[in-house]
Amino acid sequence: MVSAALRIAAGALTGTLFGAGLGISGMNDPHKVLAFLDVAGAWDPSLALVMAGALAVAVPGFRLVLRRPRPLLDERLHLPTRRDIDAALVLGSLLFGIGWGLAGYCPGPAIANLATGNAEVWFFVPAMLAGGWLQRWWQRRRAAPAAATAAQKKS
């Protein structure tokens, strides 16, 4: 069993490394992200190069990790089990993309930018957290009638 302190330290180290990578590559600058999305105007392809670099590291890393019987700091891998594409996934993806396109932030860079004192990120992050809370509330609300129906069928 791996200690909780070791897992927290590993999470802090990887989060710091991710944040440093965002900063070095300039991907925590929403103007750079918006310039990447502006394909009809002053397009900046550097985000595509950052994504390619991330894939060059992640793909071999995943292949290596998935060959192991278990991860180093946990009892099992926590991988998604669903593979279907449903309306909720499509709608959530659209909302994420619209938010990214309007603000120039996605969750990782937004959280990394909290340390910069950038005023707009202090509005974005609470809105992002509220959206996450709203999604969980909606899922629970949708699941409650289904659970009640299943309980009624059992009795």
C-alpha cells in the first residue's frame, strides 16, 4: 500500500511540471490560444506544435504504463469504461469548446494562471467551477427518477 503523502507529493510534482510546461510554452496566455483558434485571421500554429510534443511524450508513456500489472502509486488504473458517444458528451464538448473559444482558457491553464494575478482568470475559474457543479447536480437530478423507478419495480 502506497502512503497518501507519497501520492499527494507525486500529484503536486506532476501538477507543477504541467504548469511549468504551460508557462514555458506560452499556453497559459489566452491571447495565444485565441490566435490558434483564429484560423481565418492571424493564425498562430504554435499550439499545434505544443499538442504534438505532448502526444510524442504521452503516447509512448501510456503504452509503457498500460503494460504494467498496476500503477506505481495505486492499486489499479482508473480508466474510463464508457466508450459510447451520447448527447451529453456531444453537448458537453460543444459547451467546453465555446467556453474555450470565448475566453481562451481551458481548466489547466486557468488554474495555472491563478498565480499570475490576471483579473479575468478570477472570473473564469469560479464560472468553470460553477459549471462543473451544475453538471453534477444535473446528473444527480436525472439519475434520481431512474433510481426511484428501479426501486418501485423491485417492490
